[in-house]
Amino acid sequence: MRKRTFRFRHNEYDNTGLSNKTVAAEERILSKDGSFNVSRSGVPFLGYFSAYHWLISISWNRFFALVLAAFVVVNVVFTSVFLFIGFDHFKGVEGESYWDKAGEILFFSVQTLTTVGYGRISPIGFSSGIVASLESLCGLMAFALITGLLYGRFSKPNARLLFSSNALLAPYKNIRSLQFRVANARRNQLIEVEVSVIYSIIRAEENGPVRRYYTLNLERNKINFFPMPWTVVHPIEEESPLAEESLQSLLEGEAEWLILLKGFDDVFAQQIHVRYSYTAKEIIEGAKFNSIMKFEKGKPVTIQLDKISEWVPAELPQEKVSLQ
């Protein structure tokens, strides 16, 4: 077989928005949840913190836990104020012991905050009346705020894409390739889906280690429809910045592949963006993905998403590319 010769070229990519001084050892640039490992200092907390963005972005479990905690705290505070005012300022308290009466006042606070107002207990006098009025106002404002946050969270476009746990160095048309697999875990349809992959590695240079970025050419960087799993392939051809790399050199250079996938969600009628990354430690050499599509006569195609990361060993081409 004739051996290919070429002049090796690195297509360095300078428009990532990331500094080439990002060389923190054993620290990935992009976390699995799509957030960047970047912290900020030198600005007051209120200078960069946005309560709305934080409440919109946190998980549903944390959001509901925060709502429940706020509900309990507000009721405890107002109940304490009512107890300080005294039971004599409330009509309809029937408990015999102090704690029985305190429990009734607690539930009166809950009813006032939620504006339910069953009517058995009512405030008497100016002090208890003004505190009950303030609590009712707080309840109206708080529930209006929570309703807005719930709408914002539900209306926020987001994708549920599954990525394979590992990227593979796999055979592809008699050459090597870098591959990973992605699938839509929801029933909604994504159209005009595009993906870009940026390869990052630390290079030893005269002034010290520098992290370099390269854009990778893909077999296909755009698909019109996304009902099936998509195996994204970067052929390691002559011009590829991975052509002269081995798995060991990738590990030594703390290589990372930054993935940006975007598409149009037909449910939200908006464009969605998903970020993901693989590090050199998550690369498997000499493997290929198993098929996760199941075909049965007379039935729709079944995509077995629980098997999206499954792979089998595969022999890589032995041909070595020589540099000139």
C-alpha cells in the first residue's frame, strides 16, 4: 500500500472566548453539565449575583426545597410575632394549653399567608390586625413571584440530550477517527441541528505551557432532522490536528474536546444550545459503537437509549502517516 505523505497543518482556532493560559492541571474546561470552570473575584457579591437567573437555573428539587423552606420560615416568623402580641388579641382561640394555642396561631398564620381565611380565628385590635395585614400582603406578593418563576422555568427552552460516556478512537474508511454519540431523550423534535467540536491541548512552548485550540472538521456537522441517534465523526486525515497524536500524548497534554450543539425546538419554537466535553481520560482507543436501534416488523423503530455508551473492540488501521 502506498504510504501517504503530506505537510502537517494545525488549524488553530482563536475565537473560542477562552484564554490560551487556561492550563490548570487536571481541571477540565467544561463540566459535564455544560458550565465552564471559571470563578470570579474582585466584585461585590451583589454586583454579579442575579436572584432571578439563579432561581431559573437551579434544579427543580432545589427550587421546591427553597419554596418550602421560605414558606416555613415566613410562617414561623409571623407566628412568633403573633405570640409576642398575645392570645388576647385573637378571637376564636380554643386551645387549653399554651402549645395548643400556639398551634392554632401557627395555622392562623398559614391561612393568612395563603389568604385562605377559614374565619374561626380572627385578629382583635390594631397590633394583631396590622401584622395580619402585612402577612397577607407578603403572601400575595410571594405567590405572585413564585407563579412567575414557575412560568419562567416551564417556558425556558432546554434540551435533554444524551451523550455517550466516552468518545472513541475508531476505524473509519481505512483511517482513524474520533467519534462520540448523541441522542434526543425527549419526544419533541429538533430540526436544523448543528454541532461544532473544538480540540484543546496544552503545548510546551518557549515561554511555558500554553493551551491551544483547534476546530475539528467533521464528517457531517449539520443534520436536518434528529429523530435517530447521531454518531459525530471527526476523520483523522492529513490536515487533522490529531494526526500525529497518540492516546498517551493526549493524556500528557490534558486534551479536551469542547462540544457545542444547537438546534431548533419545535415545541418552544426557539433555538436551544447544549454544551458538553470529553477529556483524554474519557477516550477509548480501538473501539466502535454498538447499534442501539431495534427493528421489528410492523412496529416503529426502537432506540435503546440505555445502551448509548455501549461499544465493542475494533482494530484500528495500521497505516502510519509520515510527515514531510
